[in-house]
Amino acid sequence: SMVPAKEVGGDLYGYILRGDELYFCVGDVSGKGVPASLFMAQGARLFRTFASEGMAPADIAVRMNDELSEGNDNIMFVTMFIGLIHLDTGRLDYCNCGHNAPVMDGQFLRMAHINQPIGIIGDVSFHGESIPDIRGHQLLIYTDGLTEAENQQKELLGDDRLIELMADAASLSSREVIDMLTKTVEQHRSGAEASDDLTLMCITLAM
């Protein structure tokens, strides 16, 4: 699910299925309006291109960073979580590029490497990580339009509330999780205007 705050948004998501390999990403571009939207579109295109070539998530991040940092006079960037699920074994390879920590089974995913956002400066290394088997687990990737949703008193939904919600969501399907979170954000805002784009991706791989 992706809901832009304005007429044009700066969030992105994508996925590509290559045989038994499922590539996916969720990203959030700095800034607002048309420049962010154009940067987002370029990032989404590059993800699809490099994922189609079968690269590891960290290598995709390196290639995207080199492309997006070239001639980037406005110093725009995109935080992004890039994942690759091997559907035959359940292994998840991923690279987190300055993005919000995903939630797995009601807890924030603990990562050894956060890496820098993509596009700031070229010719840098990105470190990938792996989880041996995520079959039977629930994985939520999102942008900060979720936790930073504000009500009319400028109160944020917040990380603690997200964990409370996801701790009670183990029995829900991926679609039900998305619907529940979308409804919760709307209820929290209680008529306040959306201050940021909201993108949600939930993946549950059967045993």
C-alpha cells in the first residue's frame, strides 16, 4: 500500500520475481514535491534494472548509489530497505540503507549494519546481512509516514504504538496487517492533514 501525502509522492516500493527469488524494496526520498517524485522514479527504475540482473541486495545498493549520486547537486537521497527472499529455502538477504528498521514477529529487526542512505556520495561500500529462514514469520517494511503520523495535537503515532499493534497481529494475513495499520493511522490523525507519504509492505512466507 502506498498513499502519498500530496499530489505527487516521494516514497517507492517494488518487487521482482525471478524463478525462486523474490526481490523487493521500500524507500523514502528526501524532500517533497516534483523533485522528490522524479528522484523516486529514477530509484525505482534502477532497482528493477539491477534486481533483474540477479545482484545481491548490497550490490544493488552500491550500483544505485553510484548512479544516483552522480550529478546530484541538490544532495537528494533515498533511504531504502532492499531484500531478496530465496523462496525454496526461506533465506532472506537484505541491505538496509538508512531506512527504518522493519518489524518481524512484533519486534524491530536487529541489524548489524544500517549503511548510509542511497545517493549522498558515490564510491562507498554497503554491507548486507542475512536471516537463514523467514518461513512462518511476518515481516513488515514501512516508511516513516507510519510512525511519524501526527494528530491535530502534533502527537506522533510512534515506535511503541507500532510494536503494540504488531505484537497483536500474528494471526493476521499480510493484507489484514496493511488494512489494520492504514485504519490505525487514519484514526490517529483524526482529521489532521497527512504530513508524509505512507508506504506499507507486509510479507508472510508460508512454511
